[in-house]
Amino acid sequence: MIRYKLINHTEYNLKERESLLNGFEVDRTLAHVLLSTCNRIEVYWGEGDAPEAVVRHLYRVAAGLESSLAGERAIQGQLKQAYLRACETYRLSPALHRLFQTAIHAGKRVRTETRIAEGAISHSQVTVEILKQENIDLKKKIIAIIGVNKLTEDIVKFLVSRGATNIFLSNRHFAKAHELASRYNGTAISLDDKRLLLQFADVLVCATSAPHLIIHPEDIPEDKDMLIFDLAFPRDVSEEVATFPRIKLFNLEDIERFAKKNISLRHSEIHKAEQIINEEIAKYYQWQSFRTTNKLTIL
């Protein structure tokens, strides 16, 4: 039977997810698909029949209906990459292949046949919107970005389009920071020099995949004015930094609360998405029934 194990934002807040992450273990010898994003850690394994709860959950994830920012687009690519990584690493069961292939298809149908993604907003867009609400003059401020990935590249694009010119990028692998900086007229800085950078930065965006804190209280002068966005899971920035009187710190939950105040998805689009998922689940069980019947005939 196909099984799954979940840690996600619907059941646990950010602090709880971080705590549970430390005890989340996956048997690396077991063929599985591991989906890890800022809002969820999910592992799927097994062979044979898949319970409807598993199928429906994965289809909803692929469609963006289980995302904290409903309808967001990033999860589709993240799910596909998780599946492809598993294919390269393990010999997955036919049932697991089918489950993920059909989930990806269901997600594409929802985005193609509904307008649910039109009301969605990404973490990168929310970050820029908060900067606008804070009346940050991007042309005059020094912006530090730690971590190189699609999320931070999207933020760089938004910042540049709004006139930002003083963008400094840092990453564990300097070459990646240099490559991204060169494409957007930014400046790459070694992560070893983060304290020097933070002495001058007006805005800090952190979004690394590090399993530990990157920014500690001693890295930032206590009298420094700074707006900080910690978009990482687990978090990059120590909670203590938020106690500094002139620091504003936004984490993932803050970003998502902001988005939900400003975005309302039309119920009709969510209903259409649910109908598509029901259709695709019915198709999946037709296949599962056919496979089971054929096995019985052969025996």
C-alpha cells in the first residue's frame, strides 16, 4: 500500500515545524519521494493500492490548494523536481510512478482550466509589496540577499524593475552569487564577510537551505535600522534579532498573513479546481481497479 508522512503548515506553525524537522527521519534505503518546501515536508513510499486520502492530498498539493498562498505556482515545479530526483535515486514502484505522474497532470489541468493562479501571490511578490508599504526608496537603499535560488532571483527581478541599484548577493557557494549578481548588475559578497555587509545594509533578505541559523544577534549592530525578511525554512535569522528596537523582522508566517489580507481567491475557481481533482481521482481508481483485476485474472 502507498503510504505518506506529513509535516505541513495546516497542522503546525513555523516554530513547531522547525522542532519536528529535527526528528523527521527518512529511511534512505527505502524507495520514496521526498517533497520538502518552506511549508511542508512530505514523504511517500510503498507499492500497490493508494488510499483515497493519499491520492486526494497529493492532487490538491499539485493544484496549489494545500498551499498557504492558495493557487501559488511554485509547488508544481517543486513537486515535479521531487519526483524526478526520486526517479534518479530509487527504483520506485509502478503505483508510486502513476500516483505522481497523475498528480502532476491534475495540477496542470487546474492551472490551465481555471483562473485560480490569477489570484495567487508569491512570497517574493509579498516581500516587494511590504517594501513598498514601508516606503523604502529602493534607489537609495543597500539591499543584501543571502541565498541563491528561484525565490531570491524573483526578488532580485522585482527589485531591479522598481529601481533598486545597490544589491549585494551572498551564498555558501560564491560562484552562484557571482553568476546571479552579474546578470542583474549586482555585487557578489563572500558569506564570510556577512558582518561587514550587515553593517551597511538597509534591507536583508535571507532564503537559504541551511539547516541552521545564518544570522545571529552578534552579526547586526543593535542600533542599526534594518528591514529583514527571513524566507527560509528552517529559519535563517535568530528570533532574538527581532528584539532590537530598530529592526523589523518578517518570517514566513508574517509574509503569509500579509498576503491573505490582500488576496481573496474566488470561490467559483476553487470549486472548479475541486471538480477537476475529483475527475482525476476517478481516473486514477479506474486504472487501479483495472490493474488489480488483471492481476487476479493472471493468477
